[in-house]
Amino acid sequence: MVVSGCGRSHPLRSSSPRRSQEHRRCRARSAAARPIQRSPTVTSPLNDIRILELGHALAGPFASVMLADFGADVIKIERPGVGDSLRAMGPQRGGKGIWWTVTGRNKRSVCIDLKSPEGLALVRDLVATSDVVVENFRPGVLDRLGLGYEALSAIKPDIIMLRVSGFGQTGPYSHRGGFGKIAEAFSGATHLTGAADAPPVHPGYSLGDATTGLMGAFGIMLALRHRDQTGQGQQIDLALYEPLLRMIEWQVPLHDVAGTSPMRNGPRFPFDGAFITDICRTKDGQAIVVSAATTESLTALRRLLVTAGTLGDEAAGETDVVAALRTWVASQTRESALETLHEARVVADGINTAADIGQNEHIAARDNLVTVLDGDHQVRMPGVVPRMTGSPGQINWAGADLGEHTDEVLGKVLDLSEDRIQELRGAGVVG
């Protein structure tokens, strides 16, 4: 699937702050800077929601992009001449970060200097037109700029504000800085990852940031529902470590009730009696993952290994089953092992690389990857998740150039004249 990367056109919230105080008042806007052909059958569930993003890097912006994929108008405020630090992270193409093209997709980039009084005034005016503000600065930073929750709710009483920080807005550690890897360690996730006889390791991707973004998007949707019911806004206080702490829901109960301290166990689960899972090497130098998580699948796995002669007794314990599984898989090629396991109704699959994902027939059939036009280039990226039958999301453009939508937003949303915009640009207030 190829998606045009040349802009969007959809109905947005009422523009001028002087006309935006009425709850959920909308008007049609003229086409965006890079108009595209949207499917007339697509109903975007969030196309009357505006999100003002003051976030940077990943956790806050990840929450925003999840909602932008379903029609939310995300106006991303960036520092003139610098932009979001994510733009410079990782490999570049033509001076543009490849990672940025994904996390920045479907957002309008506006450059405003938050250190300028006039810039802060512009942001406050944008708050008056917005439903949600997303930020992930260290606690106190926005408050000192006059952009804390109390100040913003005075401008727009029903504003919803997602505040992501390393350790939350309260508590003895709230003043500490925090990034995703710190959150992973603090939550217990890092302790549970790696070999039992080796130091813990981090996962090779942004687990802490991404899970926080997902939980933040969930919180925003709850807050919007609450606002629909009561007309009231609220603040969402989310620490980076909290989503992972919630997801690893068994570690503290096991410690407190069973008196055990869960320990990393390589590819296997940290404690026995849950299910059997393992990563096994094949004789052709590949690897597969096997997961027997139900009584039926455990029985099927034991029966297969007894038949293969690597397990003596179907009633054998978990350690013996895993050893027998590794021995049997080591005698098979990747293809033959998976074929036999699937025939035995044991859940197993290969371990995909990026190249494998890009060539996989199932991923292609479900449009899990889409090709998005980005200027003169194309970039494949993950499609919209989740898949909705009645109100599917869509990708309208890849991450915008820095400040690409500044004039559009200031002109059409804040009703500023071209002369005024140029005056602000000359003063370094906008970019």
C-alpha cells in the first residue's frame, strides 16, 4: 500500500481563540499546506480533536501520534532552528531522521520560541483552540513558563493535559530526570531481562517510552470521555516507569505472598508453573521460539518430544522438557522444526529480522507495512494500529519538515496576517 505523503485536509476545531471558547465548536478549514486525497468512506473518530504537543523525543510524542493516526489534529511546537531531538536520532536520509518520519507522521510542525514572551502568548492562544496538551518536560519546567496545568485551565477550563515525566509530578523522586531506559530499570523490567548468570540487559528498543505513550493515549481517551460526560478537563500525571510496573503485574505479589524474588531466566519465564517458552537454535544456524502456554499445547509438546525420543516421560518437569526441546530442535532445520511443531499443534515461529518482516507474506496481506511518500523519497513504516472496521485510521504524511506548518497554523488557526507572521519571524519568535 502506498500512501501519499503530501499533506492532509480535514475538518478541524474552530480557529481563532476569540471564537474557540464554546465547547466542541467546529468549522471547516481550507486545505492544509500539502493536501491529499482522503477516502470518502473513512470516518476518522478524532477529527474534531486538536492536540497541542509540547513534547519531545518519544514518550509524549508517541501518545500524540497514536491519536493523530485516527484523525486528531496534532500541532507540534518545536524550537526554531533546532526542532525535536528525535529528528537527529539515528540514521538520516537527506538530512532528515528516518525514525522521525514515523513518530512525526500526521503532525503539523510549528516553530515557536518558548523563551520569548510573544512566543508564550502564541502558545496560550493555541491552547484556547485545543482539547488536549501533551508535554514530557521535567516537572516544573512548564510551570515556570506559565504553561502549567493551572495556568492552562484558566485559559480553557475543559483542557486535558497529559504530563509525562521520569518519576511523576509528585513524590520524593519527582525532581529527577528520567528517560526510557531508567524507567525500564526502575520498574523491574531490566532485572527480569537477560541470562540468569549474567548482568541484566535492556531491550534493544524504546520499551519504556513506547508503553508510556500507549498508556498516555489511553489516558487521553478516558479524559475525553469524562469531559463528554461532565464538561470538565483534567490533568493526567504519568511517570515513565508506571506502565511497565503495571504490565509486570505479578512481580510484587509473588514476592510478598510466595516469598520469591523473580529472576531473569534467559528466554524462559522468570518462574516455573506458568508456561514453557524457549528460544532454540536449529542445525542450520537459525533460531525459533516455542511457546506452550495452555494445558493442551503443553501436552502436545511433551507428546511430540517423547515420540522424537528426546523426552523419556510426558510427565517430566519443565527443566527436562526445555532440555529435550533444545536437543530436538538442534537436530532440525528451521523449516522442518516449524513444520513439525505446527503439525503437532504447538505454537512456534521464527525470529524475524527487519528484512524478514519486510518480505513476510502475512504482514503484506494485512497491510502491516505501508509505503509513505516523503518528499522525493518513499519510506516503509508500520501501518495504523489497531485495525478498526468502522472508523479506520490512516497515514496522511510522513514526519514534516521543521516549521513546515508555521504559517498555516498561525494564519488559519490564530487568524494572524502574513505581515504579522513575518514580523514575528524577523524577531526570531517563530520559524
